[in-house]
Amino acid sequence: MDYSALLAAGEHALSLWPLLSLLAGVTLGLVVGSIPGLNDTITLAVLVPITFAMPSDVAFPLLVGVYCAACFGGSFPAILLKIPGTASSVLTAVDGHAMVKQGLAGRALGIATYSSCFAGTLSALVLVFFAPLLAQYALKFGPAEYFSLCVLGLSTVVGMGSGNVMKCAFSCLLGLLVAMVGLSPESGYPRFTFDNFWLLEGLPLTPILIGLFGLSVVIEMLCRDAGATAEAEVEHRTPIRFRDMLLPWSLVRRLMPTWLSASALGNVIGILPGAGMLVAIYMAYERVRRRFGERCGQGLPEGIAAPEAANNSVVASSMVPLLSLGIPGNSTSALFLGALLIQGLRPGPSLFNDSPDVAWLIVICFVFANLVMFPLGLLLARFVPNLIRAIPQPLLAAAIAGLCFTGAFAIGNSVFGIVVALVFGVVGFVFNRMQVPLSPFILALVLAPVVERAFFQSMALSGGSPLYFVTQPLSAAMLTFTALFLLWPLFKRHFFKSRRPLAAD
């Protein structure tokens, strides 16, 4: 690993403008995450077009700060109001709000802060050491290996879909279909263009993301029952003192095994393309539930520590496949792909060789963002909850919609971007109502061009023989893992069905 480049990036990140940008991103992320209905994905979708006019050493620290902090900021309303600020805070609300009812609001926020920062820092260190190492080996990848890797990434989405395998598969196939719109890269033949000039170049990625994650939330906010939301917001207004958020050493020692196990789980899940943050937090919380049983849900500290450590450990580790292979780990890191492309950079194995200053700056900013998040999180935990209650939902929805339309238009200075964002805003709203996951759709949309290009290149190299994919050792290994991911739901269903009669006996 090039430690000189890492040290140079660290020194540059501590200079005035990158540091101010990082602090602004962390602060914005904490505030945005604590507002129910907003999250890191929406915020990044709005900010990515704005970064076009920024220098890269200002744009990326801002985006990194928002990404790291918004995930943690969602724990504020989850604990205090039992309204998850982000989807990753759903399980934090269970034990966190139970502690609030016991008069331990400060202790609950302190546990969330310590857990998030500890796991986030570990995840950032994983990014520091694994991203360049993986990129170094990825330089040896040929078309067959890239094809198999992308197929493996798509299979993890379907194979880890738990009870929503069919919904995950539908979302993935729809993403592949949308990615085919435009001219074929091999033959130049128009596909699904319907003689429309605007569709010849395909559908732009960033307006799609803005619609799916920004405008869909606006529609959801407009359809929400305002009376129920207001009633939930005034349920508890427990005063929060700074000293209550500082954890005693005995509690830190007690929570350390939970932090380590949840962080390890989150890092593994984060590196897998498309597995998603929710998979990590549910698996981490399930481990705690099996250990403590009925004590879960009654204000158990481990019930807060496990999901908060798991979701924050996914954040930086999800950037490992993006920076080293050019494959986003989840929907939010896919927005970083758009930001890199806007800045004229190409994520993948060559990023650390062609643009080492930017690549290492992004990596080191994840470390600094988690370190900065600790004091800022403790400080803002006293003031942000009041801000949550102060913003009217209609005003917030109008502001988000305005920013989304501006961002969609700015991508190509065209109304077509706004139309695309509106269409996919409705699609995202329908997906949310039908509980269809968006991650498979986004991953398929991003990977489809890579899969197509790698497939045709492999066919050209092999003379049209599909055996080429299994004669290459690395490609064959990844295809084997693909088969395991796809067959796992069927095996699990058959295994539990065969055990049920035995348990009844």
C-alpha cells in the first residue's frame, strides 16, 4: 500500500477548505438524518448535481460527511419519538424509546453515539486497507471475471432477499430492462426508444436516483397522516443533559463484544454488492435477541448498540467495491458513482493509479468523518430534537421537491431530466407502498452496461464459446458462489420444511 499517498491525502484533508467541507457535511448529515422522511440517499441525490461546480477536494469531503452522519442522525427521532429518521434506525427505536420511557434518554443517545462512531471508524479502517488491496488484484480481471463478478453481485441481492425473493428478483429484472433503453453498444440498434430522440442515449442515472429517493419521499410525505405524526411527536419531551450521554467505563466494557460482533457483520455485508444495510442490522439485532430473549425491547443497551454499530459499519465498507471494482455496494454508494463520473473520474481498479489524490482523499475522509462525528453528535443531540419538531411537513416537502427538480434539470440543462425524475418518483412511491426493495433495481441499473460489455468481449475472445467463463479459474469460482446465493433460499425453505414435522413429533 502507498503510505506516502495516504499521508499526503490526510494532510490535504486537514487543510482549510476540505476540513470545513467535511465538518459541514457531518453537521448537515446529522440534521438531515434526524428529520423523519429524509435520509442520506435523498440528500446525496440532491447534492451530487451541485458538486459539479465544486473542486473535487471540496465536493467529496462534503458527500462523505453527509453519508457517514445521516445514518447516525436517524437515531435521534428513533430514540426520542419512536419515529425512525432513516430506515436503518427502525430497530434502534425499539429499545431506545423504551429507555426514554424509563427517563434514560441521555443514556440511550450516548449508546447510539458511541456505537455509531466506534463501528464507523472500524469500517473506515477496513476501507483504508482493503480498497487499494482489492483494486490491485482487480487489475488482473479480464472480461470473463468482470462478467462473473457482476452476475455474483446481482445474485447476492436475490439470494439475500429473505422473504422477499420474488420482489427482489422483480426489482432486479426491471432495473436490467430500464438499463437497456437506448442504443445497443455493440450493434447501435435502438432499444425501447419508441422513436423518441431523448431516449437514444438511454435514461440518465442521476435523475432516476433523484426520483426514486427524493420525489418518492415527497409524495409519501404528502400522503402521510399529519394528525398521527403530530401526536407521535409530542409523546415525550424528556430533557437531555450532556453528562448523561457520557457512558461509564463499565458500560463500555459490557457493550464492547456487541460492538465488535455487529461491526464485523456489518463490514462483511457492506462489502457484498447489493446486500444492503437492513440485512446487517436485522442480523445483528437477531443475535442480541437470541442472547437476551425477552429483555430485548425493554430498554436493553445491547438492543441499541447492535443495530447502530451494524448500520454504521456498512457505510464505509460499502465503498470498497465501488472504489476498487467500480461496483456500488448499495444504493447510496451508487450516488457516489454519479459524483465521481461528474468530476470526470472513473471508479474501478485504475482509480488508485490514475487519480490517487482523489481516491485516497475519499478514503481518509471516512476516517476523519467518524472521528468528528463523536463530539458533534454529542453536541447536536441536545438541540436537533427541537429542530425536528419545528419544521412543518408541507414546508419540508416543498423544499425537497424544489431541490430535486433543480438537481434533475442541472444534470443536462434539460427538462427531460425533470420528466425522468417525476416518472421514477412515482415508481419509487409505488415500490415503497408495495414493499419492493429499491437496491436490486439500482444495482441492476448500474451493472447492466458492465455485464453486457464484458459478455460480448468474452464471446469475442473465446470465439463464441460460453465455456470460456468456467475455464477461467477466478470466473468459475465466482459463478459457483452465484449458484450458492441463488439456491440458498430454496435450500433454506426445504431444510426448515423437513425439520418442522420432526419438531412436531
